Amino acid sequence: MSEENNQEPHEEAVNEAAEPVNEVEQLHALVQALTAENNELKDQRLRALAEMENVRRRAEREKQDASVYAVTRFARDMLQVADNFGRALAACPPDKREAADPQVKAVIEGIEVTERQLLSTLENHGVKIIDTADGKFDPNLHQAVAEVPGEGKPAGAIVHVVQTGFKIGDRLLRPAMVTVARKEDGAVKVETQA
């Protein structure tokens, strides 16, 4: 029995020695689990911060777009009024204006002033006339309504502006309706495709 008693303390010592190793493994496993959880929470936090920043930027961009493009429908409707002023002025040739009554001249001048003021007001609100002075056809800004003799211009170049085009901000509000030069024998071709 004394041998048995001697073996029991030895087994207890082995068990006690095994317990700290087992406890160290458990603590090591716990540290690894907590480190993994910490890394996952850091990742979630960074993703949430990035998403919040994206939402903030998107909201800011939408706010800017809303302020710039809020008048789009109204501006498009006002373009019809500007077109009518232009048509009214074009209906009275310059020679007839000079020979007209002073009252008729005053009405024509009033129409001219009103047209200029309307276009100026539209420009103050971000609506700008599409420039066609360079004569180059751009399918993103112009709509070709007909091909006509080039009158010395290269094929595909703008010959005449039928209806003025407008942009609001960097977006097209209405394309300029233009006639373009027809390709004639020996004429230089201008690219009309985007």
C-alpha cells in the first residue's frame, strides 16, 4: 500500500503538471480567439467608416446636382419662350424695321431687350448657349437636321444653325439643330460620328 501511496502523488504531480500545460493551451486559444474577434471588429469598423464617408460624398454630390439641375424643366420650358422671341424678331427684316413707325420700332426694341434679358437670366442660372462658332459638328451637342451644299465648307461642317442649343451645367438641355455641309466632289470630310 505504501507503493500505491507513492504512485498516487506521482500521478497527482503529472496531473498537476498537465493542468498548467492544458491551462496555457486554453489561454493561448482564448488569446487567438480574442485576437481574431478584435481583427474582425476592426475590419467591420473600417468598413462602416468607409461606407459613412461614401454616403456623405454621395449626399454632397446629389445636393450639388440638385442645386445645379433643379431648374432643368423650367429652363427647358423657358427656351420655347426665347425661341418665340427670336422668331418674332426674325419675322421683321432689318429694312422693314428702319421704315417702320416709331411705335413699331419701340415694340421691336422691347422684344430685343426682353429676349436679351431672358437669355441673361437663363445664363445666370447655369443655362448656357452651345457655341457653334467653330463650325465643327459634335454629335454630343448638335443634331443634324439636313445636309446642304457646303458653300465652301468641308463636308460635315455646320452650315446653318436652325435652332440654338443649350446646356445646363455640364449636361445637354437641348441640342443645337443644324444643317451640315454635304460631301461634294473633292471636299474634305469632317468627322460627324462620336
